[in-house]
Amino acid sequence: MKKYKLTKESKEVFGNKVYRIQAIKDFTCINGREVKKSYLGGWVQSEDNLSQDGLCWLFDEAVGMENSKRTENSIGSGNSQQSGNSRQSGNSKLSSGYCFAYKQKNWNITEIDMGDGGICLVEDYKEEKENLSGKTVSVFIDGKEYEAVIK
């Protein structure tokens, strides 16, 4: 049995149209907050973002969009946002911030400074080495400059 429906109330979040959810049955979430039938919850882009199973729920202005998935007993509240390919499950709680990615524990993730205040997360990053073969460089030995060609 479904536990919520999408209402006609919508808004745009980062270019994604999201819809307010409304409970169609009573249940209690893992944080003790009760959800009563007809209660208005947070926002989703589609039913793919919030499972109809378990006790998962979005309270307040929390948003689930894009390819994100919230399942089992996971809850979102406050102004938290879940997007991208992120997954929240189990008894997880997100009350602020942005959950935008999914990472398996065994992935090798490197943070690369983008120079604009942002960071790019890259799986299995291998830094490319510039090929210096044939380039001329200046070398200083005992204060004297020499030119050398790299082989």
C-alpha cells in the first residue's frame, strides 16, 4: 500500500520541477516524528526519489530529485537536498546540506581543486604527466645558467 502521493503543488529547484508529497496513511518515522494521513511533507521530482516502502520520509522543505533514491527508514528534513545519483537508506538522517553523490566504500576518490572555489570528485584519478621530451629548460649550477634539452 502506498504511503504518499504527489500533490499538484510544485516549485523549481536547480532547474528541476519538484512536487510536494502528502501522506495517505499514518506512520511514525525513526526520529519519533509522526506522519498523519493528509500531512504535507517535503518535495520530490518523482516517486522514484522516495520509496513507498519502509518508514522513509521527507519533512519540511527537504527535497529529493534527479536520480536520487531514499529507501528503508531514511529521513530528510529541514532544507536538506538529495540529488544526482545519491542513495540514502537504512536509518540515515539528513537535516541540512546537500547529498549529491553515491560512493562505494572501495572506490578511490580524489578531490581536484577547480580553482573557482569548487572541488571535483574523480574516481580512480590518474594525473597525466606532461611529456617534456625535447623541451629546453634553464639549469643553474653554482650560480651559472645553462640550457639543457630534456631527452
